[in-house]
Amino acid sequence: MRIDLHTHSSVSDGTDSPAELVVAAAAAGLDVVALSDHDTFDGLDEAVAAGPRVGVRVLRALEMSAQHQWDSVHVLGYGCRADDPALAAELARVREGRNGRVPAMLANLARYGMPVPPEVLERQVGASPSVGRPHIADAMIELGYVADRTEAFDTWLADDRPIFVGRYAAPLRRALELIQGAGGVAIIAHPWGRGRREQLPPSLLESLADAGRLDGIEVDHQDHDAAIRTDLRTLADRLGLLATGSSDYHGLGKTDHGLGCNTTGEEVLAQIEARVAERGGRLTGTGAASV
Ligand code: AMP
Ligand code: ZN
Ligand code: FE
Ligand code: FE
């Protein structure tokens, strides 16, 4: 069984619509795919509905923007009830923060001689309820300022580059608590990717695991080299954390990590299912009713 637990559609910063993503998952030979858009559940009903048509089981997920001591941390939530009031309120706050910083980033771009007309950015944002840096990167590509997203981030948009403006994200412990409180399973995405090893040291992961706040960590991810994967797998074993592997697929936006390039074991998915059931969450189905 091939299981990919981390993907993005055009409802956040991917390029496939939720239904297209599920069709692509079938074509990539996946049996199970989780849609985990940034800070929104908006694409889930469409993705789940597309599953039976192509024989793919679609799981309900999200990737929540969190922070620990000013450093960005992404948390995957599996099986959260989308109507949980506390989680929904925090996600709305995060989305407002994403959109609220856009004018400042556009002003920075103009200052560096790269004006981005609003209609160009709007076209890139499309159906997404909130703007991400990848949308700004795509607008810069369209306008010929950079060749691709990698150049846009490395030169201009990354956290330590001149165009970057910070935004609100949920404090890490709060994000974990909200996800679990909504019936979900909380897994830190790419914990040691992009040089983040010092920001989430084993001692912190251990205290979160001991407090029962953290269910698992993403181990197999394209931002982790072989040595990091080995260290994270050892750590997950020691702390009793679930270890997942996923593509973090974004469609055409990032072509170096196709659907199913990393996968998660069946026994790990079984654990996730059991915990969601125990917590009264909702991993599958559409509309108001649980399936
Ligand atoms: P934002 O949500 O606006 O903070 O942007 C975060 C998104 O940008 C995530 O989807 C990341 O995958 C992507 N991203 C962050 N840093 C980089 C980078 N250095 N290169 C390419 N994509 C990046
Ligand atoms: Zn993304
Ligand atoms: Fe992420
Ligand atoms: Fe992601």
C-alpha cells in the first residue's frame, strides 16, 4: 500500500485543484493521500469526493503555521473536526496574518525595483483563501524578475532575505493542543529541514512527547538529507513518536518532489486512524456527518 500524507492544492499554494490532485495521486500509484493545505480545510470536501471516482482513499488534513521562539514551525494535523471553534478561530487569525503582511512585502518589492501589480498577484493567488510567499514568487516569475521559486526564495523571500516580512503564527504548544483538541493527530512537518535542527532540539521534542502533546514527526521529506532522516528515525523510536514520510507535493510550483516520492508505512497510518477515532476526530468523509 502506498501512502502519501502531505500534499498541497491550489486552495493553498499548490497548483492542482483538490480534485486534480486526487486524480494525479491515482496516476502516481497511490492508495492513500492526505490533502494538507496551509491553514485551511477548504479543499477537503472536493478532494474526498473525488477519491471513489479514481480509487484513492483521501484523508482530511491540514498544515498549520506555528512558531517556536520566533522560528517558523509547520504542524500537520490529521482528522481534525473542521468546525471545532477554537481551532477555526486560530486558523482565521493565522490567515489574516498571512494576508496582512502582503502590502508590506509588495512595498519592499517596489523599493527593490520589482513592482507587482495587484492583478498579477491576484491571478497567482486564485482560489486560495490566503496569500503565501510562493504566490508572490510566482508573480515575480510571471513578471520576469526571477527564473523560478527557488531563486525567488533564495535571493528575496526567505526569512533572512530583504523582501521578507514576518507574520502571526500560532505558538507551537498551542497549535499542537488545538489540533488534538479538535480530535486530530499532531505531527511536526519537516522538523529539521532547511537548517532547523537547532530550533527544534531533541530536548524540546522530548518534552512535547512526554506531555502527550506531540504524536509524531515527519522523517522522510525532501528537505531532510540521509543523515537527518537516520537521526530523526532514531529519535522517534526513542520517544515513541510516529514517523511519517511524505512528498509535500505542490504541483507545478515545485517539480522536484512528485506525489509518492516519500511514503508512510501502513502501521503508522493504522496508529493515526486509531488515535483520531479515540479523540472523536474525523479523517474521512465529506459534509457535516462523520464517515
Ligand atoms: P508562507 O506561508 O508565506 O510563509 O510561505 C511558506 C511556503 O513557502 C511553504 O509552502 C514553503 O514550502 C515555501 N518555502 C519556504 N521557504 C522556501 C524556500 N527556501 N524555497 C522554496 N519554497 C520555500
Ligand atoms: Zn506550501
Ligand atoms: Fe511546510
Ligand atoms: Fe507543506
